[in-house]
Amino acid sequence: MKVSIERKILIGYVVNIIVIIALGLIYWRQLPLSTSKLWHWVSLSLIVLSLGMLTTVFFILNAQLKAKMQSEQELHKNKNLLQSIIDNTTNAISVKKINGEYLLVNKQYQSLFEDKEADLIGKTNADFLPKDIADRYRSADLDVVKAGKDIQVEELIETPEGAHTFLSVKFPLKDTSNRVYAIGTISTNITERKNLSESLKAADAFFNMSIDSLVVASQDKFIKTNPSLSKLLGYSNEELLSKPYKSFIFPEDVASTEEEIKKLKKGTNLINFKNRWLCKDGSVKWLSWNAAADKTTGTLYAIVTDITEKLKLEDEKENTLNALYQSQQQLNMIIENVNDGVLVANTNKEVILANDVANALFEIEDDSKISINFSDHFKVLFPDEKKIFPAQNLPAERALNGEITENVDVILKNLETNEMRRVLLSGRPIIDNENHIVAIVVTIKDISRYKKLEEELEQKKLDSRPKIGFKNTKRKKVK
């Protein structure tokens, strides 16, 4: 059975009291009767004094013991309080001896290692970590001892969840002789902060390198702009940030811009809003805005595109189309008043324009349904009405090859009615400024009527010959 120190002191005190009293009694009995009374009183006084001193020592020891126990209780209480505080902080905290043995760790520090329940007190990193990692941590601790002051290091710590980056403040703990006896470490996990910082750096790099102009703005001023906007408008970044952005907007577009900003405040995204901006050199540029607003802060985020040249090209295109339309109308009027059939086809052999004469000849009202390849509608013959005319020698094919043909005499025999027409075909390419063929024109001159008149006239001549004394001879039929 274990005896407490308080009981041991009490037992010692009682035993010593008994011994002193026993010694006093023995001495008193052996003292001769002839001894002086003074001596008797001296002896009694010494015994009483011994008992008093013993009692005093007993109470002093008891008081010291109580004080020590109270001190230990207070120390234990403070230790528990300290442990409770450091266990409830988000930082990982540890204290190691000079030799690397752990004196104190909190829960967050314990959680960094695979065995979260292991007792690290009295152990070193070498007891549970790979040698290379333990040596790296040990080297960082020794740097504190060498420096003799606080140092701040960024450490890569291998945790069960993978490598995490910690910002560690390491500091020496010194005794009363100013000698370092331990190393304290307070580590903050900055993995997310570091990743965020790297993401922000990447975002800033993207922001600054973007070809499009990127803008962050408040309700009335730019907060941040990228170099592209400065280059676009000609103002420095400082100039853009120093003034309300309305001062850069073309005066006539300020009102419409303010209306769009009101919509942004209500949560409506801005898509392809166009307005004019004043450049530093005095010129005016059209900009297209795609923007959104943060409902919480009211901050505006926008992507800006210069559409000045695009709008200029669109205007030129519209003017060109209008001019082309007018030219086409004039061309149609000319073509419709021509007695010959006219076909205009593109390089894909698609008819894009035909006049009424051509429509009547092909018996097709829809121009797009007419084929520039005449063989799709007619049997194309030589004037002798027997031999097939080669398709590759027709004016349309030759015009696509860049050749000009005039008055190719052929007969077009309708595939359905077998009706024959004697026509003269001509063709020529339409060439652009770069000497490329962009279309072809084929004209069809129907000479069937003229040939018929020639035949009738020839027949009349034959019929009148006997009347004037000439011998009637057969003439070859003119085709």
C-alpha cells in the first residue's frame, strides 16, 4: 500500500515525539536526587524545547508540502489550460528539445501524421518519419538554435491527404541562463492561400495578356483595367483610373450607357452593348461591351471589344450591296429589253439570272431551275440536224475556261416536244480585279424565223425562174 508523503511526515512527527518523551523519562529517572533543581529545570526545558522545535518543523514541512501541492495543482491546471488553448487553435504547435524529442504537441500538429493517435511526447521525427523527411525537419530546427532568434520558413509537409504548404514560425526557448533548451514551432497551413495566390497571379497574367480589353469598375469609376484598354484608347492606366469613366464616353452616348448600367444593377447582364468612346488623339471608337455585376458589392466586370473597323466594313458592305442592288436592277431592265435570251451563271454552273426571253425558250419560270448545261434541256445538234454538238465546245463550258465565243450555230431540239430551234450561242467570262473568273454570260439568239424566211425567199426565186425564161433547177435546201 502506497503511503502519501503527508502521512509519512505525520508518522515521523509522532515517532519523534514519542522518542523524545521516552528519552526524557529515562533521563529523568536516572538523574540522582542530589542533583540541583536548576539542572532539573534545564533538562525539562530542553525536552520541552525539543518538542516545540519538532512541532515547528512538522508544521513548516506541512505548510511547504501544502504549498508545493497547491503549486503543482496550479501548474497542472495551467498546463491543461495551455493544452486546451493550443488544441483549439487552427495552427499546428509543437515544442522540441534540442535533441529533437517532443515536449509538447497540439491536436492539429498530431493530425499531420499518419498515426493520429500516437503519443509523440519523448519521440523524435526519426522514430516515425522517413529519414530524408526527418533530416529536413531537423535541419530547419537547428537553424533556429544557430540563429538564436525567431525565423520564418515555408515548409512542405507530407500529410495523409498529401503534401501541404505551411508557413512556420520557429523560435528558441531559453532558460534563466539564456541558453536554448527547446525549439517552439507554430505552423499555419497556407496551401489554399498559396493556391489562391498562384491562381490570382495566373488570373492577373491572363488579365494583362488578354487581347480583349478587360475592365473592373465601380458605379462611376474604373477600378482596374488591363493594358489592352490603355492601348485601345491611348490613355495611361493612371489616367483611366483617375477620372469617372463617363468623361471618356462620347457625349451623345452617355444617357444610353447610364440606362444600361441601371439594368446591370438590377442583375441583367449586358450583352453586345455598343457605344462610342473618345480616344486621347481625338478620334472616336465604337466599343462592344459584355458585362455583369456582382449583386453583393455592385462591382462591374466587363469584356470590351473594338468594333470600329467591323462597323466600318458593315457600312461599306451595306453601301456596296445597295450599289449592287441598284446595278442589278439596272442590269435586269437592260436584259429584259434585249431581244436575245440571256443567262448569267456562277462558277458552280448555277444560273443566277435569266431574262424573260430565256425563260420562254427553256419554258421555265424559276431561273435557278435552268441548267447552264444545255444538254439537260435539249438535244444539241449541228445545223445538219444529224450530228450531236460536243458539250465541251458549247460557249458556257468555254467561258468557264476563260474563252470568248461568238455566234456558235447549233440546233436545240426539245427533248419532250421534239421542236427544233436554230440558235446562235455566244459566251464570255466575267473577270474580277484579281483576274479570277466569277461568273459567265451566255446569250441565245433565235434565228429559226430568219432561216425560215431565207428558205421561203429562195423558194420564190425558184418558182419565178421559168416565168422569166430560166431553166428550173433543184437547189440544195438551205439550213
